Amino acid sequence: MTRTAIRAGSKAITRALKAKPARKPAAAKKRAPAKRVVEKRSAPIVGDWSAGLAIGTAGARRYWLYKPPGVRRGERLPLVVMLHGCWQGAEALASSSKMNRIAARERFFVLYPEQDRIANAQGCWNWYDTRSGRAQAEVGAIHAAIDQVCQLHAVDPERIALAGLSAGAGMAALMAAHHPQRFRAIAMHSGIGTGVAHSSATALRAMRGRRVAGNALAPIAAGTRSPALLVIHGTADYVVAPGNGAEAARLWAARAGAKPGTPRTVQRGTRYAATITDYRARGQLVATLCEVNGLGHAWSGGAAGQRYSDPKGPDASRMIWTFMAKQFARGAG
């Protein structure tokens, strides 16, 4: 695929993302030096928030890392890798998801790799561009950031998990599909599963809900560890068609021969209700689909006033960490 065609496809995806903007983004601010994390309009979070730079096959990528307080000598903590969506960056996803607050309480590292605007003008991870190899190169760049953090900090390599929003969800799925033994769990929020698109044109069709032929994932080889998948998707998503969430869970489950259980509906207070379906194989959880009724293209339960964030939804960050913690515990057993 030529660069001209790639740029044209990227512009088409951008138009789709702008079809119903939540609000105009705030004026860009200069990055502050590494410091204590402080979320606006809330109490400060104890812990360290620092920037780093990792070099991989796609070149250099900046990342931000949250480190909880009180890490003891010889202690190893879990690592959650958070991949932002288009028109976002590391700080925006941290503020919207409030994942650092959970990390401070539950004690785990949070890594936020950041896409380079030279690689994608809208800040999207190029998860779909597997034909040109650009997606695979970005996978390598994110792995380089993970490797660097594992070398410099007290990370338990057996307790690493991925989560992503929108384009970040697509990249998380791609990474887990190609390097399943590195991750214990993966969470996709408002994204598209791997194998569904291979170029900007097919990605745009998938976003609109048009299925692409030949998108089945290869079966999991015997003896290969594969991370469990949590999919969170809104039924009112106007950017990524809601059917993509169900398709991602189904395809992931099919790799392990998992079958869906009986859907159940849950609701807490006045938050949006959610329909949850578990896929199991031989008694083991392979995938969970959480369809949030009325949620658009936004982080469910996210901070108010943030772009692509809806505080009315159930708390996605809490769901994600609870899901990951269970997988970490299962691996320890």
C-alpha cells in the first residue's frame, strides 16, 4: 500500500472519529517535568509520575509511568500497560480513566506508551496497518517500553496486562495475539479485534460495522498460555460500531474453543446497565463481553469533563483491574 493511500485512509478514519465530537479539545499545554501526580478537581494521588523514552523497531516512543508509593526492596509489583486512543495522549488517558488512583490503592505500576504524531497525525496507534508492517513495528516499540520499565523498576514479569481504548484497544489485541505468553490479561474498550482489518480502508469498513472476510484467528497451540480477554463496548458507540465488541470476544473465544454462557444484566445505582457474557473452555474463563447500554465512544465511568469519557457508565477501570487481578491470582496458583 502506498503512503498516499495510507494518508487517504487515515483522513477517512479521522472524519469518522470527528462525526460526533464530544467537545473541543483544550489548548495544548507544555509538558511539566516529572512530578507527583495531581488530578485536576480532585485530591492529589500519592506516587511518582515520570516520563521516559524507549527505542524500538518503529523508532523512539515517549512513555509515562506511574509508580505507587512504598515499593519495598525485593518486592515485585504487577504492571498494567494502558494504550490511548486517537486524539489522546498518555496524560489524557490517565486523567480520564483514573487508573492511577486504583494503582495507588492496589499497588501496581501503570505504563502509558505514547504514539508519535509523526507516525500518525491524529495520535492513533496504527493497529490495522499489518500489510505494510507498520503495525508490527509499533508493537515492537511498545514492547521496548515494557522491557525498559521492567529493567528499571520492580516489575513482576509474570504479572503484566494490557488495556486500550479505541485504536489503543486494537493495538492491545494485536500485541496479545502475537505475544500471548507475555501477558496475563487484556482489556479492549471500544475497539476492534485483531485480524479484522489489514489496512486503513478495511479498518474504516470495520469501524462502520462491515465485516471483513477471512478474519478468523489461528487456534491456540497446545501448551501455549493465552491471556484472558475483557471487552467493554457501548451500545451507542457512534465511532466504532457496537458489533465489533461482540465480534472481538467471539473470535478470541473461538481460538480456545470456548462457548458463551447465559448473559446477565447488572446495574449499580443510576449508572448505565451492562449485559455481561462469559466465554469458558474446560471450566476456564477465556473471554468476557461487557456491553454497556447507552454508552457512546467513551471510557465508561471516566472522569467528568474529559474528552471520550462518560462518568455515567459503570467504572471500566475498576472492572479492568478486578479482571486482571483474578488472572494474576490464577497464574500464581
